[in-house]
Amino acid sequence: MTLKIGVVGGTGNVGRKILQILEEREVGISSLHIFASERSLGKKVEFKGVELTIEALTEEAMKESFDYLFFSAGGGISEKYGKIAAEAGNIVIDNSSQWRMNVDVPLIVPEINGDLLKNYRGIIANPNCSTIQMVSALYPLHRAYKIQRIVVSTYQAVSGSGTAGIEELEGQLKDGEHKPSTYPVKIAGNCVPHIDVFQNDGYTKEEHKMIFETQKILDDQKIQVQPTAVRVPVFNGHSESVYVEFEKAPDIEETRRILQSQSNIVLMDEPESLIYPTVFDADERDEVFIGRLRKDLFNVKGLSMWIVADNLRKGAATNAVEVMLYMESLKKQ
């Protein structure tokens, strides 16, 4: 496998993480091009010990032939340049929310619905970070018991807001008078029940993403999702409290066996020994961590759990790279 790859937004948090994971996975790359905004032109990015110069993002560059183009530069950039790249015959793996709910664009978590990519060319949407870790944890249980309803509260790190979120938390931890600009209120020492823009129904855009993306990825429009998205003063790693109601009553021991059999899941669930996952366990890891697994005390079809993942890796960059690797594996079948 020797691929020509481009990374649009290669100097951002997710873009840099994509480069890191491409290097870790030892992906065979014949040519690697890093595109970023004008203010980054001429800067250097290191990959496998070699310094690469940031290139200008232009329509002409996107019309060149690439095996894969990763986009991590925001919805506006993806809308304009991703479309140009796809129309030129390139495979675009997009990390923004621009294409996720487009009926003609596959929304992919490879271990769940990667087979949709067989013989596919065009734009592929990477799901929202909080959605990826939740559906990755729930999919094997959905196959066994069939999900009817999900109630989820997220505890999302500031890295989900990019460098600005990280710098704001750092600044407020150093200086209690540091005024908020990325968030509407101070984030240090606080929990903010507001991620993205509020919609007319009182839910935020982030919460709507979790509803519709879950239904699309699991291919079931009947699944009810009741989300509350919260930003917390954690640098990296998203946590979620998830309650699920199934069509069939889950057996707790069978549930444990199902989860333990998944290569992408780590079960840390020994409450008697105070063993449960936190963001420190998930940091720089590609698995989804699950703990606090317990049956509903009042509804035999209900189950609660705690889900943690590295939002920059599993929730973004790792999933994007695994989409590419899955497509390459499909070529060999």
C-alpha cells in the first residue's frame, strides 16, 4: 500500500493527530501533502522525521489526483474544497459536520457500517466525536437486544473546541480573572450545559447531531435519543453517562461477555475495587472504555453505563484513518 494522501487543516488539533496516527499505523505513503490556511503557509510539519512544508489550499490543488484527502478545517472549507476534490474523483474523508446528514454521503464508523464503502468514491463523513464513542459501545448490544431508547449526558473536553478551548482553560487556571471568549462563561471549575448553537426546540446543534447521527449510523430511524451535551474543564477525553432501553431484556453477564469480545472496547468494570474508566485511561488510546455497567432497578429492559474515549483520536482522527484502512481492505476482498 503506497498512497498519495492530503491533509487539509494539517496544523489543527485533529489534523496533527491524523498525521500522528498515519505514522503510528505505518501507512505506506508515496506522497503526503499538508494544506492549511494562509497564515500557516511556509511553516513546517514533521512526519516520520522529515519536514514537510505547508501548502496553499487552492481549487487547483484539490483537482489533483489523490488516493485520499482528509479534511479537518471546518464546514465552510469542506463545503467548498471537499466538493471540488470529490468531483475530481478523489476520496474525501471529512471531519466537519458539513456532510453528515446528506442522504447521499455515508456516515461511517468502520466497525459498524464500513461495508457501505465498497466500491465507493466521493465524500465520506466522519461522525461527531461524542456520537462515535457512544455508538461504538452500543452497537454490539444493539445487535443482541435491539435499542429502543437512549438517554445520554456528555461531559466533553475543551479540546473539542480546538486550540482556543485548550488555551482558554489554561489561561483561566493560571489567572482567575481571565475572561471567557471561546465559551459564554468561565470554563475553569465549571460545567457548561451548552455546546454549539441552541435550536428553536431548546436543544443545541451538538445534541441534534447525536440524535440524527446515531439513527443514521445504526440505520434505525426509530431509535429515540435524549441527549444533554455539557462542556467540562477537562483538557482531553470525552465521558458519557448513557442509559439504554432495549426491545429485549439484556442479561448482565451476557452483556459483559459481548463487550469483552470486542477488540475496540475495554471493559473496566469492577466497582468493588473502584475500577472504572476515566479520561486518563483513554488518553492517546484508540479504544472505547466502558464501566459502571448496571441494570435498571425498575425496568428489566434498561441498562446504564459510563463510556470514555479520547475525542481527538477515537472521536475524530483514528476513525478517519480507519475509514481509509477499511476501504483499502475492501479492495483485497
